[in-house]
Amino acid sequence: MNVDWEEYFKVSFHPINQNQLLDARNTTGRVDSAPNGMLVVVEPKYLPNLPHQIKIKGFAVEVMKTAYDRGHDPIEFTMVHINKKLKKLNCPGGRLMLAHKSGEEKSSISFFIKHNLHYQERGLKRFRATVLESYGKFWMMKF
């Protein structure tokens, strides 16, 4: 679609420790409270003027490399193995991508990136994503 995706979707970044994804209530007492990465959440905005609210049926995100990467991946998807909605893709040329596991409707998509606690402050847009509601209705985003 050729519309501003930011009118329809919210992308939020939450500094957390990756172990909170495994033990959110810290029942073991061993989860460090110091963040070591960001939980990225993509979700449709509630728009009362729409005849039906947007649901996510498909999602793919790619890390966009920069000249400053110096041969390593500055973004790591360390907890994708526990993600119920996304999987890591094996892409040619070392491209780093995630995509949806199923075409079932999703109210949100989230993934964890290790380190990068100052991602938003730096103002870089390192992710290119496609969000699909149907085959004829999708949004391209950079965040």
C-alpha cells in the first residue's frame, strides 16, 4: 500500500534482559534486572473509523547493514528459538531476516535484539519490514 504505515502501526522498543523472556516473573530469583537488549513490538493501532481493525497475517523483517558494521552483525536475534510467531530465515549472502511461522491472524509481533540499548537515540533505521493483512493489503516499513 502506498500510505504512511505509521498511521496504522505502532513500533515500540522496550529495554529488557533476555532472561525475562524465559522467566518473566523471576520465579527463579536469578534474572538480572539490567537490560541487555530490546524487545521490539509491532502492533496495529486501534482506529475507530475503520470498518474492521487491522490484524497481522504475515510479517517479515530484515536487518539493513551499514558501512559501519565492519564485518559483523551488530544486531543479534538471540531469543528467536522461543518465539512462537517468528522464525529466522537462512538467507543467501548472510542477510539477517525473520518471518512469520504461520498465516494465522496475530494482534502483534515481537522479537528481541541483543545489545543496542540506545537504538532509538541514535536515530538509525536498521529494520525493513513487510506487514501483511491479506495478499492485496500490506505495508512496507522502516524502523
